[in-house]
Amino acid sequence: MPFAFPKIFTMHIINTLAPVFLLIVLGVVLRKARFLSAELITGLNRLVYWVGLPALLFYKIAIADYDFQTAGRTFLVVFLGMFASIIAGYFIAYLLKVPAASVGTFVQGSYRGNLLYIGLPIIIYSFYGAQNAAQMQNTAAIVLGFIVPFYNILAVIVLLAGQHKIDRSIFAKISRSVLTNPLFIACVAGIVYSALSLKIPLVAARTIEAVGQMALPLALLAIGATLAYSRVSGRKNFAFVASIIKVALTPLIGFAIALLIGLGSGETRIALIYLACPTAVLSFIMAENLGGDGKLAAAIVLISTILSVVSLAAIVAFF
């Protein structure tokens, strides 16, 4: 019998991951070449977050037939995996004796993945051509719309708790941020629109679809441009451990939860891709703005992005 390469080496893995990471590399090159300015990158991020991604989520959900029970179970795995990684982050930070001022940043880096800009495109590409592609992509969109607000809420709590700055006013601000989150609004609007069996007029559908299609490539270019001048400095060992928690331990925990509740293989792939995503670039911005350890946050983003190639390839290969 001729030798057969394991599935991880097939073109499916390359075709799924390469477009995502090549666009990130292109963003790095364009930023280094000064083709993209800092102001343009900021504008791209705002355009993607407030316009492109909400249009993408609304369109996919509004026109879809989906199973809320399946989406809910997938969401549960992502949510519990995220929560478990937070607990693991605090426990390991204690064992490593991470300085108190850096614990919040360490924990945020351990759980907060880049679901929007890396997770969603990888999921879309991984199901390309599959019979259940539309169903899986719609499930991924619903999970994304509802998990992002929790990521934002917990990030604020984790970063401020380390500085003992939690009070009643913080929870009022968090509530407002959730209710005004464009991704959450788009997801809810899409669900309501679909539940009412409304049809999007053709001209509106084509416009919204076109706007949504710009979101993912622009988002990936912006990530690369942001990482172009990132450096691994400060406590490198802490950054490496937090990255391992994020891209290795967290998806393993999610896999155990998926097995426990009997989640289907396609839904398990969605959950594990989300859980194995590298730490979000926004975690660095929040750490800087909320008094965290900015250098540690930047190092975690960079290291986890590199390491995530292995974990994401393994997930796409075996699920």
C-alpha cells in the first residue's frame, strides 16, 4: 500500500488557512512599506467593525434557515471554554507569580480570541464546498454575534479587577456597551428579520452582501498592519505561557465539553476554531486604555498569532 500523508498535510488545510495568514502578512508588508498609514489602519478597523461585519452577520442570518438548538449548544461550548480558560489563566498566573499589575492582562490574553477577524474567515473557508456549508456558516455567525459582548464584558472586568477599580458605574457602562454593540445588534436584527419570514429586496440584498464581503479581507489586512511594529518585550515567558493557554489549552477544554454534550462534528469544528484563535489585537488596546500591561499584551498577541497556525491546522485536519 502506498504511503498516504495524514490529512493535516492535504490541500484542504492549506486552502483554509493560507488565505487568512497570507492576507495578514500582506498587511505587514504594506505597513512596513508605508503604503498603509496609522490613520488609514484606524479608519479600516472602524469601517470593518461598525459597517462591514454587522452587514455580513445581518445578511447571513436574515436569509438563513438555521437550528437555534444547535447554535445554542455550539455557543455553550465556546462560552464554557472561554470561562474555563479564564479560571486556568488566574490559576497559572498564581503559580507563575505574575505581578499583580499584569495579572489582568495575562488572563485577558489567555481567553480573548480574535473571533471576528480570524475565526470567522477560517470557518467560512473550512466549510467551502461542503453540503452543510450554509448551515455551518450561519451557526458560526449566530455564535459570534452573541459571544462577542461577553468577551468585551469580561475583558473590562478582568482588567479592572486587578486594579480594584470595580464599582457600580462600571456595570452601567458595560450594559450600554453590550446594547450598543454593532455585532450584537446585527445578529438580533437578523434573527428577528428571519423569524418574521421577511424577504430582503434584491437591491438591498446585493448592497448589504457587497458591503459584508469587504469586511474579512480588510480586517485581515488591518491585523497585519497592526502587528507590523509589534515586539516581544518585557516578560516573554509570561507571554508564551498565556499564548499556550489560548491556542492549546482552551480548545482542548472546549473539545472535552463538546464530547460531554455530544456536539456534532461540524459544530465542534466551529467551537474549536473560535477557541483556538490567537489573542485579539483589541486586547492590547484595552490593556493600554485600562491601565494594564501593554507590553505583555502586545507580546501575547504576536506569539499567539504565530502559534495558532499549528492548533488551527490540527482542528481543520481532524474535525
